Amino acid sequence: MTQTADLSSPGSAPGGSADDVPRHRSGAVARMLRMPVATLRVWERRYRVTAPARTVSGQRLYSAADVRRLALLKQLNDLGHAIGSIASLDLGQLQSVASTHAGALAAGPVEAQAPWRVAVVGSELARRLARPALTRRLGRTLQVLGPFDSPARALATARDERADALLLHAPTLHEAWVAEREAAAPLQSGMPTAVLYGFAAESLCERLAAAGIAVLREPQTDAALGQWLGMLGAGQQAATAAVAARPAPVDEPVPARRWDDAALADFAGLSSTIACECPRHVAELLMQLTRFEAYSAECAHRSPADAELHAHLRQVAAVSRARFEDALERVAAHEGLLGPRGA
């Protein structure tokens, strides 16, 4: 429970040690810990990390023990531990976590992960990629090439320097910009590409997406941007591992569709009139899977590995679609609905 400090004798600590004497104001504690006062208050309000004493006028006062606990929490948070997962630990438990972390660092990584090398168009995006909140979300070391002032220059350097990805910032997307990127596309060689943009016509975004480019609209927080880029990097690693692990099952037959989009759309509309919406959700998933299946089959192949990957993706989508078709029939029967009309 929060206590009110008696400032008439700040040096005394009846019934306790000097470490328990509340003497440090929140501003001083924040400066000592190099953190905003607002963050300190959020931690207290949301996670109850400390219960500082208060003066008669309501000023928070922290003891030396409070400051030590907060310093350890901030240190662990900076190392990647979520504040919500460690806020309830006592000082001994926090010290144990810190000791374990230090031991792991001293032992060294089992397998060092190579830095993620990205060519960047746009100085503002390059600056954002250096922010700690964003790099923590990525979870890996980032090496920036650039920034460059055009997609063509970035792609040329990315190819020569063997970059892992191309990141483009365009406050406004216009026809000339997209045309320039398309003209430089032969340099891309299957390199994962992402565009962060401010304003654009939907048709231009669709052209970029059709070319396999991840598109995200501003504004985005550093945490959201880092998570998005992390997914791009993880997708690149997963695709590389999948192609290296085994060839795509290009010889396996692709199951034929049972229903066309019109039949599924009609069924989704019918099923929305009942309490359970699972039939509608499954029908919508089927439409998405069939579109991705067609998209994978139509993707331009710039290398044998790229062709194998898209054949694999098409096969996975087709098998998943066939299983969801079975599921739709079962759900429809369970709900007493007639299944979609035949394709």
C-alpha cells in the first residue's frame, strides 16, 4: 500500500534500514535510470513494479531499494525481457534472471546469425532502421546499404553487394516511380522487396503486390514497422530453407476445384443468416486459398529456385484448399445447410 512520507526527519528510518528511506523524487530516479518519467509511471500503474512513498503534497519518493529494483528491471527490459513478464519477480528472482542472461552471453552464441543486409531507398527510412525499438522487434543485426535515391541504384548495389532484401520508402507512389521500379526489376533476381508508402492509387499498390512486393502504408510505429520487416526477413529465411531442404512436389497432381467463386460467395451470404458463422468463414478462406493458388501458378520465375518455390506454394495451397472443401461440406451438413452449388 502506498505510504505518505514524513519529511521532517528524512535521514531516519525507524524500524528499517537506510535503504528503505524514501528520499529520491521521480525526476531524479528517471535521470539515474536514463528513462522517461512517463515510462516509470506507466510501469507503476500497469505493472505495479514499485509502491513509492508520497509526500503530503503527493510527490513520489523512492528509496535506494526501489531504485536498485527499477535499475535491474530496466536493464533486463533493455536486454529484451518484456516488462510484463518480469514485473512481478522479487529482487532475488530478478538477479537470478540477470545472472542466467549474463552466463548465456559469456558462453557465446551457439550459432551466430549473419546480419540481415538490406538496401534502402530513402534517408528517412534508413534513420528509422537505426532506432532501438525497431531493431529489437527485428531480433537480428541489421546492416543497411545506402540510403539510395532511386530503386534502380539500390537494386544495382543490392545485386553487386549480395543484399538479402530491398526496402523502399515512397511518401507518394506515382506512375513514374512504379514504372522505374518495374524497369529495374531484372536486377531484383527474386530478392524480397518491401515498400513503405504514404499515399498511392489502389491500382499502383496492386501492381506492386502482383510483383510479389510487400506493401505497407504509413504512418506506422517503430514497433509495427519492425514486426512487419521481421516477417519479411523470416519469410525469406523460411523460403530459402524450404527450397534447400527438398524439391517442390511439382509432379503431384493438383486437386480440381469443387466450387467456383460465385458459388462460394452465394453460400457465404446464405450462411451469414444463421447463428454460427463458421460456414461463411470457411467459404471466405476457400476463396482466398484458390486465389493464392492461381497467383502462385502465374508468378514469373527468375531462377530455378524461384520456380521450385512457387510450384511448392501452389501445391500446398491446392492441398489446403481441398481439405477446406471437405471441411465446408462437413460444416454445412452439421448446420443443416445445402452445400454450395457445383462449379
